[in-house]
Amino acid sequence: MKSRRSWSVTASDLARNTFNPIRTVVESMKLTPNPEKPMIALSIGDPTIFGNLCPSEEIVEAVVESVRSMKYNGYAPSTGYEEARNVVASYVSVPGATVEAKDIILCSGCSCALDLCISVLANPGQNILVPRPGFPLYRTLAEGLGIRTKFYDLKPENGWEVDLEQLEAQIDDQTAAIVLNNPSNPCGSVYSRSHLNAILQVAARNFVPIIADEIYDYFVFPGHEFHPLASLTNEVPILTCGGLTKRYLIPGWRMGWIVVHDRNEALSSEVRKGLQSLSQRIIGSSTILQGALSRILTQTPPEFFQSTIAQVYDNARLAHQLLSGLPGMRPIMPSGAMYMMVGVDMTNFPEFENDLQFVERMVTEESVFCLPGRCFDYPNYFRIVLTVPELQLREACHRISQFCTAHYVAPLTLGKEESLSNGHIHHELHNGIVTVIEP
């Protein structure tokens, strides 16, 4: 007779080990907006959410035509139709990095591309190197699989360039890949050719392949240039992840890709086959989008991209100007993408223990929500999104200014204890010395 057991269904190790730092941090916060002020969310990295940035008519018509053709209602090969992969290969090929359809794997968005790349290169117990601050999905994807993440730091004083010495010091015999995000989320940095070459030299010296997250490719502001990483090396194998999400303003349509740059045939024996096998775990990317890719990638007018970048660039300059003069704030002007990181000198805001409390109170008092820096493993900063309409951005910056003015405390050399009451700082008496009281 079988022994009786009570119902006890457990989750897998993968499920238990998977977490999203942004969701974990945000869901732990106490967010109660001021009912007298409409909420302005500068936290969501979706360029379409406010309705001011939309895909071009050519993009929409390409999808409509794909649907009406009745050619793309069924299953496609797991890596995508050859016709669609040919179109992507032509689109991403540049001097020094030309590819063919066999080098393209179509995915359900860039996040799926990143998942496949991390999964194909690293085993449980190995590690990948990820930027700090950086997009938290890298950790989410890796650590659920038992793959460790080790950080290499970006230097805010140098436009968020990589700390090259530290990057190289982090490499060990268990390092499976370096993840490089350029242009960057959350920093908005765009790396120069010389800096990218320096990163490639580190990878080459240590024989470590690179996963290049280039979802913001060519989304750069005037005076800056995007250099596809693979175009700068004949030695380092690179898996480039890209897609339509950001530049084409269609994140929900879920079309991404992997481009295999197989230098020295280092990826030919196993990695290509591994990517093929991993892509077979799911049905693949949207066939409707695959049918529309040719028109989207060849017929979207340059003016569409120029207009989008101009709006985001104007917002970046506006936000930087409005926040630069605030006491205790250190906005860092981005060079591209859709974000700006703003440093907070927490010593000037002694009422708050950390950036989470700072952001929470800003929601409570001003109904402005920015993502705290610890979402990106970088405390004492917050990230703002630059794709909101200008009037809302102005209003948000005005409210941030009010909040900082209300809570800022100038550096003091006298006094050891402070207490807060109604937005005013009252400094205690010590040894017969009275400090000033500041609003």
C-alpha cells in the first residue's frame, strides 16, 4: 500500500532563485502619492506610455500588411524565417562586422535574446561580469540559473566609462562572459571608439567573450556616435543583442535578435548549436512581426528617428538644467538612450537613511516617482525617464526642486544631533553652543 502524503507542491530551484531587483525594491516601498497632486511617473522605461512618442505610420502599415497577407499565421522555424533573418543581417551589417542570415537568431524581444546568450555561455557556478549601475535583468536571468554575477563599476565622473582595471581584476577562471550595455540603461552613456577598444583589449587578453546589449543602438544625442562593438574587433567573439523595442517605439511587439559575431571560429563548434537548441525551447518570435520586418527596417523614414531623438535630447537638457542648481543634487547629463542618473548627497538630507526613503517621501509629498539607485545596485542615486511630455517633465522637476528645498540641510560643523519637525531642522545645544536653525 502506498504511503499517504499531504499535498505539498514546491517550486523549482529556478523559480525560487529568480528575482527581479526592480520589482523586489519597488514592491517593498511604501508609495502613497499626494492626493492633491496628479502622479508623474518618471520610473517606467516604456517610451510609449505617455502617448507622446508613437511608431511611424510606415511601421504600423507594415504590420497591417503582414496580417492581411495571411502568410504569417503559422509557426516559423525556431530561429525565425530565413527571409526575416536576411533582412536583419543586412540591417545590422556594418564595415568590419558583416553577417548573414545564419548569424541571426530572432527572439521574443531583446530580453529573450539576453536570456539565450547568458544561458548558452555560462553554467551554474560560473560567473558573468555585469555593469554597476546596470540593467537588473542581467542578474535576474543569470542567478535564477545558478550563474553568479560579478560587478564592474562605471565611473560617473568620467561619463560612466568602465573602470578598466577593476573590470580586469574581476575576471577569473570561472568567468564565462562580460556583459556590456552601450548605449546604457540606466546611465544614458555612449562609449567612444577608444574606450570600446580598451574594453575589447581586456576581453582579448583574458579570452572572455562579450554579450553586447545594444538595444539602444544609434539612439544617441548630437555630438556623439554609436559604434557597434563587433565592428571594432577581429579577435573577440561577440553575441550582440538588439531589436525594435526602443528605437522603433514598439516594446510590446516583442521583436529582438541575436547577432553571432564568430571571431576566430570560437563559437562555431558548440555555441551556435547551443543557441539553436535553446531557441527550440519556445516557439520563437512573433511571425506577424517577422513578416513586417522588411518594410519596418527599410522603409521607416530617417525623420522619424530624428524627431524622437530630438524630443528626448531636449528633455535631457531641460532636466539637467532644472536639476543642476538644486542643493544636494548631481544630475549627470546623458549622451543617448532615454534616461538620466541623478546623484543625491545623502549627507545633506539626514532625515532619510537611504535613497529608498528619499524616493518614497518624494512620492508621498510631491507625487513624483523615480527609480531609486539601488534598483541598479547603485545607492544614493535615482533614475529619471526622459520620454515624458515636456510639460510633465517641467512640472516633475519643479516638484523635485520643492522637495529638495524643503528637506535640504546645509553642511554644519557644529552640533551632533538633529531632529526634524514639519520640514524644519532644529539643531541641539552642545557644550553651550547653539547651532543655527535652517528651513
